[in-house]
Amino acid sequence: MKPLHPVQKVWKRTLTKWQIKAFLSFFAFVMVVGVLLYTRLIVNELSDREKKTVEFYAAIYSRFVSNPNANADDLLFTIAKINSTISFPTIFTDGQNIPNVPYADYSQNIALDTSLSVQQQKLFMQNMVQEMGSLYPPIDIKNEEGVLIQRIYYSNSPLLRRIQLLPFVEITIVSAFIFIGYIAFSYLRRTEESNVWVGMAKEAAHQLGTPLSSLLAWIEILKMNVNEPELFAETINEMEHDIARLNIIANRFSTIGSLPKKKPENISAIIEKVCAYYQKRVPHLGKKIEINRQLDETIIANINVDLFEWVIENLLKNGVEAIESQNGSVNVKLFWNARGKICLTVRDTGKGMTAQVRRQVFLPGYTTKKRGWGLGLSLSKRIIEKYHNGKIFVKSMFRKK
């Protein structure tokens, strides 16, 4: 297999908070306008149907009125059948727009209170006629000479009125959900940011604590070995290692928040270096754990060494800590897969993870350890996926004790 060629720089445009808000506002505006226009289309269609029904009603009534030989019983039967299919309010008036009496026989779907006086009922019906006339022009009924004899006033059906209100109800409900969702996500984001900051502070203290403690110890040893050149030189050498370690830690934290510089590196050499370093630390944990390596030494890729080493350290640390017994092994394998991608697997002989733990293991602040900070795997995911365009995931089989 040929090594990876250096990856060319790709400038990524990141959206600002205001750009995201502007996009969401525009999307919400388009959605509201779309709902209103679509509802308006449906309302117009239903309104046209109701108008045609009234016109049909008026045409039949006009035909009977203009026909001197028409049977009154047939007219009443036809009107009764038509009325049973009408769901919108209608009122018959004379040519002067005065409601016909009796009102109950010349109106449909009108909530007329019959307990009112005759004058009050008349006033109510006249107000209804004016209200209907403000919505739609009346349908005229003429005799065979073309003389206006009656009019039919009508208004929207209850269904049509509900449909007209539907978009406002929908927008209110959706807005409420968006508002509640925004509050919930803002709270989760603040909680996650808090976990990240706390975790970063603790991780920084942990990372800096070991070499600083070591330096303090070397200073005391240095004082005792002032008159012994060989031991003095050896102590200075160890102090240089710890100072180099501090420099690496500083570089890691300064790089994690910016775009890191990458260059072609032999990945296997870096992994071997970290594994060897960690293998020396395992006995201090009171365990006998072997870190086995199976590395393809030909693999070269564009990486940031400091950050990549951090990922390997986190994976090894999690693997070692997952082994609860005194003996075990962590197996590290670097290879090319069948699709020509670089793969690195870190397997341990611990008890594994449950499905619930696997779903949350990369979340900032999530940990199953009593003294864990829940940041190692979260940082590793960010380093691999955001900075190195890779993919990191967990495959695990939970083994019960």
C-alpha cells in the first residue's frame, strides 16, 4: 500500500450565530407564508363551492317562482332536501333586504333565539343580513320578467371559519414548541459548556500535576547530588524530559481551540512511542497489563503530533482502566482496511460497555468512573473528527460478571 499523500488545505466556512439565526428566521418566515397561502387557497376553494351551492339554490327557487304552474309541495320538498346539505348560514330577504317572515322558514343555520320579542328578532336578523352582506354579495332571485323579488344572503360555514383560524393555531403551537425547544437546548448547551470548562480545568490540572510533582522531586534530588556529577547530570536530563512534557501539554491546550497545523508523520512510530511510555506507567497502577502492538510501519498521514498523541493516551488510559482484574491486555492494531482507509483499533479485555453507556460515552462530562471527568473521549472525538477528518466510534460486547 502507498502511504497517504499530504492532504491539501481546505478552507471551511463556519456559520456565525447571527447567520444561523437569520437563516432560521428566514425559514420560519417562508414556512408561515407558505401555510397562510395554502390555507387561503383551500378557503377560496371552499368559499367558491358554497357560493355555487347558493347560486344553485337560488336558480331552483327562481325557476319555481317564475313558473305559474309550479307545485308548491314540490318546491318545499326540493328546498328541504337542499337545506339538509347546506352547512353555512343563509337568510332570505325581499328586494329591499328585509328578512322574510317567519324567520325560521326563510333562514338556515342561524342561531335565532325564539324567546326574544318580535322586534328583537327582527333587529337580530337585520344585523345578520348586514354582516353577511359585508362578506359576500347576495344572490338575486328574479321572476320571469326579470323583476327582483328576493335575495339570498349567506356567510362562511363553521368549517370554513375554523380552517381560516387553523394557520394561526398551527403557528402558535409550532412557535410554542420552538420556544420550549430553544429553552431546553439552551439549557443543555449551557450545561454541556459548563461540563466542558470544568472538565478542561480538571484535565489541565491533571496533565500539569504529574510533571510538576516530578520536577519538585527532581529539585530535591538535585540538591542532594550537587557534589556527584554523574547523578547531577542524570537528574538534569530527567528534568528536561518533564519540561518537554509540560511544553507538549501547553501545546495541546493551545491547539485544541484553533486550527492545528498538520504534516505528514509516520503514525506507527507515534503510537509506539505512546504505548512504550504508558507501558512503563502500568505497574504503578498495581496491575499486570500488557500493551500489545501490531502496527503497519508504512502508514504515513497528515496529523498534528501533539493532539494525536493525546488521543492515543486517552484510548490507552480508558483501555487499562476498563480492566478490573489484575491481569489483562490492551491490543493496539494499525492497518489499512479493504476500502483503503487507515484504521486503528484499541481493544481491551475489560467487561465491555452496555448499549446505554456506548450512546453517551463521547458526551462531555459523561463518565462511569468515580473520579472521572468525562472529557478524554469527548476531546478525542473532537480531535479525530473535526481536526483530522476521521471517525471514532465504540464497538463493545458487554460481559456480565
